[in-house]
Amino acid sequence: MSTPPSGARYDSGFYPMHLALLSVASNVLPVAWWTPVSKDPFRFLVAIDRKNHSLQLLRRCGEAALHFFPWSERERVIRAGYTSGRKRDKASRLGFALEPAVCLAETRVVRGADVVFELRVRREVDDGDDAGDHAPFLFDVVHVHRGTRPAMGAPLLFLGWRDFATLGERWRFRP
Ligand SMILES: Cc1cc2nc3c(=O)[nH]c(=O)nc-3n(C[C@H](O)[C@H](O)[C@H](O)COP(=O)(O)O)c2cc1C
């Protein structure tokens, strides 16, 4: 992997990020590096570390589900980021109940999330020689399970390293 000559060293000054739990087939992993990139069509971009077992699963099945869990579920969501599903059934070991998705063939949805976005891979964004340590995937949203809006409750925010928080003060801007 080559670094562009003008590139700066990684800096975590952009946190906090809203932590999601991604399911791919029957495996689960927390992801902080995700973002919406289009409203119409509705699309998300998610960056997957090339070392993760989920990368192979994603390339094989071409689908995933992005879940947002409340603060009260933080322990097992975060724990899913400290073990791999390569050799063991991580989801059931952590007590996640998996259910069939509405639009996805192989990927299952985890019960109890505030909101879930079912995703189908549109493209793996890869710059060949310039590829970074995470593989960015562009997804089409194919179904939304609407529940509690995380912004109205207690979302799980990742502050970087091993630190997490939820919302404190709220303020509505009135232009
Ligand atoms: C708070 C947190 C955020 C993470 N964010 C990402 C992420 O955005 N992308 C990613 O690929 N891995 C991320 N990880 C790491 C994976 O969740 C971790 O490597 C996981 O064990 C991979 O599981 P797998 O090998 O079963 O795919 C994160 C881990 C934690 C604890």
C-alpha cells in the first residue's frame, strides 16, 4: 500500500462517531467509520478493515445490515469488536438474536436495535495501488426498520480508543 506524498499521518481528532453494529451474513461487528452519502437514491458508505473476517463475507454475499443500538446495549455491541467471527459464532456467544431480513437473502438482522438499514453492495470503492487499510463499500439502502430515533434517545457514541459516551445537552437552532 502506498501513501500519497502529500498525505498527513492519521489523527483521531474527528471523533465522536455514532457507533453502529453491522451484520454480514450471520456475523456482527461494530463500525464507527460509516456515513450517508446520498438521499436519493439512499446510500451509505462503510469502511471495512482489510484484516476483518467480515470483509470476505461482504465480498461473497454482497449485503449487510447497519444497526443502531441504544446506550444500554453498549457492552455487547463493543465486545463484538474485540473478537472475530472467523472461527466462532460471535453473534450467539454475545447473546444477539438474529432474525431473517426483509430484502436480504443471507444477511440476518439483529433483534432489539433502535433502527436498522438493510444494505446491498453497489460497489467496493478501491483505488488499486492507492488502496488504504480499510476497504470502502458503497451501499444502496434497500429497506429501513424504523423504531426509536437514536437522536431522540441515548445513542452510542464512540470517542476513540476505548472511550464511549451518550448525548448530554440538546439545543435547537432557530435561524
Ligand atoms: C468502537 C469500535 C469501532 C470500530 N469501527 C470499525 C470500522 O468502522 N470498520 C471496521 O472494519 N472495523 C471496525 N472496528 C473493528 C471491528 O469491529 C473488529 O475488528 C471486529 O472484531 C471484526 O470482526 P470480524 O473479524 O468478525 O469481522 C471497530 C471496533 C470497535 C471496538
